[in-house]
Amino acid sequence: MVSYLNERVPFRAFKDSKKYKDDISVQVNGKIWLIKRGETVYIPRFVYLAIDQAERQLAEAANFQLELTQKFEENRTVLS
């Protein structure tokens, strides 16, 4: 299992000239990796999994925020 998690996997982070222009900093168990955007790099699988989990959490938070906003708007029109 340890060798699987330490295996290097290819990763390419999206890059643009606005929000996604800076490199990605990932910290796992006190160790920090700086990952360059726009280039394919090889990172340990456990670092990739940490990035994947963070992206899924951001997506869930965005969906939850959208749901709350929609409920607020529905209740606001009912109260008006």
C-alpha cells in the first residue's frame, strides 16, 4: 500500500492568466509540494489524492452555497 501511494503519477494543473495562474502549494503531513501549473509533472499519488479531495470539497461547498442562495431567494419572494 505504501509503494502504491508513493508511486509517481502524471498531473497537469489547469493554467490561465487570471484566477488559475499561480502554482499550487500542497501540504501533506507537514511536507510541502509546489506544483507548477500548465506543465505535466510527476507527483506522489498521495499528493494527487490530496489535490483531488480538495477539489471535490470545493465543488461540494459551491453546490451547497448555490442551494442556500436559491432557498434564500425563494423565501425572500414569498415574504415580499
